[in-house]
Amino acid sequence: MGGYLKYPISLLWVLLLVAGCSSSGDKDDIISFVEPKPGRSVGLKREWRRNIGFTPDKYMSHPRQIAVTEEDVFVGTYGGKVARVNKKSGKTVWREKVDVGVVGGVAVSDDLVFAGTINGKMVALSREDGKQIWESSVATTIASAPRVSDDKVLFTTLDNRTYALSITNGKIQWTHSTVPVTLVVKGAATPVVNGEIVYVGYSTGEMFALNKENGKVIWTKDFSRLTGRSEFERLQDLDAEVVVGKLDSDNLIPKIYVVNHQGSIKAIHANNGGEVWDTKFSSIRRPLLWGSQLFVSGLGGYVVSISTEDGLEVWRTEVSDGYLSAPVRLGNRIIVGDNKGRLLSLDPTSGRVVGLDKSKNSFIADPVVDRAALLLWTNKGELVRYTVDEL
């Protein structure tokens, strides 16, 4: 790792510190969290559970992104393994060791499975049997999950570089970079592809729209805010994936939605970076776009609904005294988990908690909805598939 990356810290440690900071101050001002009591469960039936890895070290986590295909689920682990699991039966088809640790997660193409590691290796495995096809090394930790688009696999590293590699042989097609910073979160947003544009965010708080073919900058926007007394309080990382919206009412300019943990949700014109609206709310999780509402899990245990038209808050519900996963849509409900084992169901219209299940699992990875099923990747290294019983 380069000398300028003196302090790469885990996402869980950041979240714990943020939670601590948010509850500090005069004791008379602190309001204790009251757990929702909806009086019913979320309404899921467990189909199978498969142990893939082990519980990581304290303050660490398994990669947040899993990949789901028509027949299988692919996961990477903190211990450096990649596994293919049959989606219907839960049977492990293969499990291969790739390095000391997978960081962001995995991605899948027609024939290959990709995983980036803490030692700066992007590894391509055969989707069929897990055998390594190629390996490409870069200077630092591959902090994001990979993104496959056409003939390229794209990812972002800890030192604020984005790479596009050939999926055929792993050769570098292009790179883009901005300045590295001293204190960073050991994680990054997965690059998002929208047509011929790639959106990437960095720990500087900058977001770039790049040409997918050659990596040239189309436009850039700076989200950084120079506030806070300590280096930790001034962390600028853009750790959540950009969400691409539908066309505006004028049917000409689509919007994208960007969140950061410095307290901002922005709607931006996808083609030129022009700002449409800005709402103050801190998050490091990918928002959920559903109709004309944007649902966001916040750092303080809140889920909010934002109007995509004007950025105004529709509702805000406190659902956790821990840290939340990204929200997902399952049927007519919003589903979100937290690190304390809660799985919650919310009414999208009012924000009311209408279902709650509790377990000993820690839900840190983002849930994945697969038709009428929900896949959860727990921090104990368990992959679990649920089907809808009642919502």
C-alpha cells in the first residue's frame, strides 16, 4: 500500500464512531431509542441457509455485494473465498480461495466471476467450476465491488483510481484517478454504468462522469464539505452507488441521485452534472428509487422518503439504534436490516413499521430481491434465502 494511505479504516468502525458522535452532548438532550413494535413479523419463510464463511474480526465485515443470476448466487468472503451456490437448493456448487480477503464483493458475466481483493488483485474465475482464468494486479486494495459492462470489468481502488480491464485477459483498457487522501474508509462505491457513461465516486468527495470507452472525463461534481474539527469528521467518501432515474417530465434529461455521509442527497442531471435539488441527510447506502420517491437509510438509524420532484422529505422513521443496510422493495413493502439482527418491513406511503423479525445475525450486506424471494448475506458468513409468506 502506498505511503500516503496511512489510515485505511473499516466501514464498521466509521459507523460506530458516527453513531457515538451523534449521541454525544448534554445528557438531558439524549432521547433513548424505542424499538418499533408492529405486532407482526415481516412475513418471510426461510427456504434454506448455507454457511459460506466465518465471522470476520471485530469491526470488519464480509463484502457488501453478492451477485444473483437465473440459477445461482455468487458471494465473496472476508477470508478470501468466492463461492457459487445453487439458488433453488442452497447447495454449494464450488468454493475457491482467491486471496487473503475479498473487499467490495463479486460480479458475474456470461462465463466469468470477478472478485477484487485487499492485496490489489482482480481475479477472474470460471463461472462453471471456479477455476482461475486470469489475475490482474494493481497498486492498492480494490475497494469497490466490480462492475461488468460489455467487454470491460470496472472497479475503484483505495487510492482513488478507477480501472477498466478487459474481461477476456485482464489487461488495463484505461484508468482514471484523482488525488489520494490520508484517511479513507476501506471501501468504495461500485462504478455505475448508464449507457456510455460511467459514474464513479471517490474519498475526496468528488464524483466523475467518465466515457466508458476511454475513461475521459465528461463532467465532475464536488460533494466535499470542509467541516468538522477532526480528520475523521472531515471524511468525504462517496461510498454509495449512484442511482439512475427515469427521464424528467420534459422527457429530455434523466436524473441521477447521489448520497454521501457528509449530509447530502443530490439530484443531478445525468448528462451534464447540473444540480436539480439538494437535501440534507447523511447516508452511505445505495438509495431505493420507487416511483416518485427515493428511500434512503441514514447513518442515525433513520429511513427517509424523499420526493424525486423537489427533494422535499415525505416522511422519516427511526427504525434502529445501530446501522442500516440499503432499503429494498419486496412486494408492496420496504425491507431494511441492521447490524443488530433486526429485519424490518415499512409501509412506503407512511413510513410506518409494519413488520419486525429479530435474529442473532448481523445484516450489513445489502439485501437482494430476486422476484418473490429475498437473499440475505449475514456477517456470520451465512447466505439465506427467504420467500414471501405474507406482506
